[in-house]
Amino acid sequence: GQQLNQSPQSMFIQEGEDVSMNCTSSSIFNTWLWYKQDPGEGPVLLIALYKAGELTSNGRLTAQFGITRKDSFLNISASIPSDVGIYFCARDYGGSQGNLIFGKGTKLSVKP
Amino acid sequence: DTAVSQTPKYLVTQMGNDKSIKCEQNLGHDTMYWYKQDSKKFLKIMFSYNNKELIINETVPNRFSPKSPDKAHLNLHINSLELGDSAVYFCASSQTGTLYGYTFGSGTRLTVV
């Protein structure tokens, strides 16, 4: 119940295209996080979602917390070459410590 | 200023050696973490630690031990290194009660030969 299923595993798109990726879980929880990892760097938080149904934007990125509290999607509009990287969904493990459980990532490649 | 800094960036060592990776954060956070990223890019929590509580992921071998000299530092010691320990190790920090400022270091690539 603690695993996150993230899809697709990888995407190859043309610059300017829109991108959508999603995460699902068999259990409900209270937080969704979306991270991006550039090559040779650590993950960087893009968007945090705290309420079911919440829709949040960060520039060209939009993420939603599913109403069932078991899923979330991340959309990137009008992709550019610097969007290349691995995108991870994550959730809080629970308890007093902020341990995160990560999805397996979506590797995005953008062709100029 | 780097918020969460790890050293070294790269570490190549022989099987059986003992090594340490250092982590420092200047964000004033009260909790620090170590994550392991394997060759398939899967990120998994190893430890979380604040001044009150150490939580260890039960899958982590006891050859791995975190040591915190103070709130701003959480070092990772690894004894008797094995080939399977090769991975990228990330340190992170956060403040209890919020996930929004959760910050990762840039990673240490450990290669055991």
C-alpha cells in the first residue's frame, strides 16, 4: 500500500508539446509532492499538494491532487529543452518524521 | 550559498573498506535524511534523524550508520563496503511540520570496485 505507481516510465517529445504524467497509489494519503531531478543533481521540489482536488500551478507546470486521494498528475505545457530530466512523485511516509516515498520516476527527453 | 552540501561528490573505493560521506545544511532545519538512489534511479529513504528520534529503514544493513555531531550535520558511515553499495547517496533536510522546504543535496556517487 505504500508503493507509488508512476507512469509513463519515459517520454520522448518534441519541443513545444505538452506533457502529462501521473502517479497512483492503492492507499489514501494527505500529501503529494512533485520533484524534478536534473542529471548530476538532487531532486528539486516543483509543486506540493495538500488537499484532495487541489489544482496548483507553477509556471508552465500544473499538478492536481486526485479527489480520491489516491492519485495525482503533473502537466507541463509548451515543453522546452531545459524540461529534460527525471520527474518524481512522492508522498509523506507518515509519522513524526518527514520520510518520503518516491515513485520510480518519469524520464523526459525533449527534442529541439 | 549551498543549502544542503555533501562531500565528496564522487567516491571510488575497494570492497571491504570503511568510508564516510559528510552532509551539512545551513537552512536551520531540525531534521536530516539520507536517501539511496540505485542504478535504475529509484530513490529510497535510509534514515531520518532529528535531535529526538532516529528512524532507520529496516531494509538498510547495519553496516550503514548515521552520525550527527550537531543539528546542521548528518554524516553517513559505511563499514565493510560491498559491490552492491554502489549508488548515489543523497542527503536532505526539512523542518518538522512542513514538507514544502524539503531540500536535497546534489548527491555523492559511490562506486565500490
